[in-house]
Amino acid sequence: MALRNTRTPLSNKNSTRTTRAVFNRTPRTAPRKAALSALAVSVVALSGLAVSPAYAGSSSADTLSASIVIPEREKVTTDLGTVPSGLKSVEIEFFTSEVAARTQVKIAVGPKGSKTYSFTAPAGTSKTKTISVPVTPEMDGTVTAVSSVADVKLNLSVDGFERAESSPAPTPEPAPVAAPAPTLTLTPAPAPTPEPAPVTSGTPGASNTGVPSGTALTVHNGDINVTKPGTVLSGLDVRGLIKISAPDVTIKNSIIRGRTMNGPGALINNLGGHRNLVVTDTELSPSSASPDANGIYGYNFTATRLDINNVIDGIHITGSNVSLQDSWIHDHMHYLNDPNQGGSPSHDDGIQIQAGNNVTVTGNRLTDSHSAAVQITQDRGPVSNFTFSDNFANGGACTVNIAEKSYGPIMGAAITDNSFGRDSRLANCAVIAPTTTKIDFASNYYVPDDTLVTIKKG
């Protein structure tokens, strides 16, 4: 298959330039990695699921690796070849080199709309990382990458894979002999209009969060209480609130505007914690300013590419299993005399975590809050296994504020590879936490001066 390497500037999505990816075949004395197209034949007699390294011991096999040059704020798509059948996942190893300034890099393995993996690349050469990419029927062997603020050379290779045991296909029964069917002339039904594809690369902002450009919306007046499992709400302009009362609900390609409220509430309410709520490519923006309006309440949800604005709290987490990624929370409402705070100023946060285990916040842009971009309070219970990585966060008294209260230290906290602005009201307070909470803390920098962030002890 011919290799292609297409660059599309984020600032001009209609322009396209074509170059070739550079693939280096270099013999090594260390264990060799096999090419993606050779994965199908490199394991014999696997039983069940097995993770197998894609190398051939000390043989003379060559290494096939791609070195992709990504210009600043452009996305580059490279074809690595056909994905063999029968794989469950592929291990992709990567690192960056020749980076002039610290930048965020995002990688999507597969066709348009595939899951994006992001990391912060330091100036010079980064450490090697490996991601496990699920193989889906749509997987086409392509890799798309984008860099936020600097030119980057991305080096990647296939490192291993996982294959599922295959069952022998049943022997088909002979088809009965039937009389020829009469010839019918049918008028084909019109092809459905495809949904506009969201933009999945670049720093979260107006162009790649919220409702994808070109989406047709249907106005729904009034609240929605979702009671049927597996319900999908798509392409709606909701002039009311949404309450989740069933599992496996999806909300996508919609805008939630709320209504007049007579007490604190949320545009999307999953306080019942109904499992597997998915909210994607959706904007949450109240039509009327209110100290009662918040974005999402609850837990057991995944939120991707959301645009949340003009609320008090963007996301209010009250339990476990929450993932927020590639979203933009900004322009919070703030009242000097907030009735919900006894007349004192609003406590508006990008994300407030009152309790929960397994909370992941990656690849987001969190700005303009008065209290904090992320506030862990433990008001309802302990918080554990909190991950905050590859985000840009700015504002607040301190931008990330961790409190223990009566539940003690936060266990399993990790804050890594983030960029912080300097607009916190308390000088140089990107992160504040008690000394008793031990945090995996690395590669966090202020922008634009690239100064290393330290934790202020609270």
C-alpha cells in the first residue's frame, strides 16, 4: 500500500498539503519489532487471549517505524498499512524528538472520529510511551497526529498485539432449491444524510467542542426524563433540563439550554448514578443567566468534546467512574451576592468532586472560574484514584484545590503533563494540597514561560 502523509492546518481546514512519511528500516542486535502487516502470521497456536510481543528474538528482521513531522497546529495523517484480521488490540510505541518548545501532541489511531490519545512533549526528546489501541472493524491502519504550539517529530512503531481465540466457522447447511423469483423494479430509498463529523484535534475550543458545525437541530420545549435503557438523544435543541433515569443513555450533537429554575440544579442530572451515561459533542449553555444553573450533576458518565459555559459549576461529581476528555469549560457565571452562598460571592468551579473513585480528567481546557478549575472537597465521601493529565487550566483562587476534610488523604492522585496559566488570584498557585495527600506529580508547567509548577501546601 502506498504511504500517504496529509497535513491539514487547523486554522484553514480547506487547505491540504501532501508529503510522504519517512519509514526507517534499521537492523538491530536487540529484539526486533515486526511490521503491522506481519502481525497476522507472527503467533502460532494461541489459546484464548494472549498478549504477544511483535519481535523475532535475535533474528535479522528489520524494524519498521514511522517518523512523522508535524508542523505547529497542523494535523498529519499517515497510512501504516493494512490491519490483519483476528486482532483484539495493537500496542503502539511512540516518542517525540527535535521539539523546539513544550507542546501538546494528540494521536488518533484509526479512521476519523477514533479515540484520541494526548500527551505533553517537552522541548528536545520525550520519554517513550506505549498505548494499547483496540482494533475495531473500522480500523484502517492510519495514524493522525496534531501538535498545539510547536513543530514536532513523532516517532512510532508497532510493539505488540493481542489476539482473540477464533472458533471454527460452522458448516453451512445446503440451501434449498427454489423457483426463480420474479424480477421486480424497486425505487431505492434516499440515502440518509450523514451526521457532520466532529473535529477531534487541537486545543479544545469553539471549533472542536460542542455541536459539530452543520448539525441540524430539532427544538424540544420542556424537560426530558429518560426512562428507557439505551435511549439516544441526538440533534436536539433542548429548552429544558434532562434527567437520567435509566442506564446506557447517550446524549450527542445537541445543545441543552435549560429553563427558569427555582433552586440549584443541573442541565443534565445523573445524581442517581445510572451506569454508562455518555455525553459527547454537546453544548451546555443556559438561555437565562442564573445562580441555580450548573452543567452536569452525578456520576457513572463519560463526557467528550463538551462546551460548557455560563453556569456556576461546569461538572459536579458525586460518585465514581467519571471521565471528562477533550472538553472546554469556560466563562462561568459569578455573582458577588449569590443567594445560594448566603449572599457571599459564588463558588463557581470548572469541576467539583464531592466523592468518588476512578475520576479521570484528560485533554481539557478549563478557564475563567472564580473558585477553582478543579475543586476536590470530599463533602459526600472519600475521593480516590483521581487522574488529571494533559490539560490546560487557568484561574481560580488556586487553579487545582484539593481538600481532605473529614475523610483524610486522597489516595491514588496523579497530576501530570499539564499546562497552567498564571491568572490565579493567589500568586503562583496552580495546585494546592495538604501535605498528607501524596500526589504523583510530574511535568506540570506554567505557560508561556515554561516554568516548572510546584505544589503549594494547604
